[in-house]
Amino acid sequence: MIALATATEKIFLPSLLEAPADSPDAPSVGKRSALPIAPPNYSIDTVLRLKQSLKKSDQIFFLIGIDAFRDIAKWHESEALFRECKFIVASRPGHSLADVANSLPEKLRPAAHVTKPFEKQPAKGDLVLNGATVHLLDGVHQAISATAIREAVSAGKSLAKFVDPAVADYIKKMELYKNGR
């Protein structure tokens, strides 16, 4: 989808770092029987693979929207992910600094009495804690989010206002996000 979305932008070079490995022995199911079932692709594994190609002094920043960040504590090895990279979270109006802090994995999350005063403070600036660094991009006023795209697909709505037509066609062809995931 990245290759389709950036096809007209010659300065972008999509990476195959997360592309599934070809495996003729992989099992297949259902309507997409010609496609192998790929093993889960976890962000921590991608970051660790990427770090192998970088210098020790290089830094990795994980760019994510606040809607997806709200579930970060449920991700596979989320604490390790925070140790391996810093996060840049694209914030949106209506989210507070407390929302960001309370979304962290439990062992990295500040105590409730610490975050309480930040419930009315907009999610902007930096959140630097022992074990986690989160830079917040405020002023993101795009109505587009991965969550909104998945919800539109689940509801059978058009994706025209969210993605390029080639990406919308790919999502439909591959039957992605049918169950909101």
C-alpha cells in the first residue's frame, strides 16, 4: 500500500523491510487460497532488524497516530519497543497529555496521581519518563486515521476521502479491514 500511495512521489523509496518472506510451504485459507498466511509482523521485530543496519549512535523514531498509540500497551513486547526507539505521536484535538501517559505499557506508565493534573492539558510537547520518550506533534488536523479507514471499510463506505484510488482498490481487492482490524 505504501508503494501505491507514494507512486507519484519520486523522492519516496518504499522499504521492503516488513514484506513477508515468500514461503511455498505456508498454509492458506478461504477465498485468498493462493496467498500464503504470513506469520505476524511485530513492530519490535522490524525495529530490531532495522537497528542491525544502523550505527550504534543512530536513533530510531517511531511515528504513530494517537488513535493507534492509545492501544500501544497491548502490542507485542511493547515495553521493549519503547527501549529500542523514541516515539513521535501525531496528536489530535480532544486528547490530553494524561491520555498519552495512560496509554503507555503499565510498567512505564506514571502513577494515576501524577497524570491526574494533565487530564485537561492538550497532548503536546514531550513526555520523557524512565524507559519511554514520546514527542507529541500537535496541530495535526487531518481527519484521516488508520482507525477511520478501517471503520469505513467495515461499514462498506467509500474510501475516496481517505486514500488514493489505487490504495482503495488494493484494500478492496485484498479484502483488508473487513472486520474493522
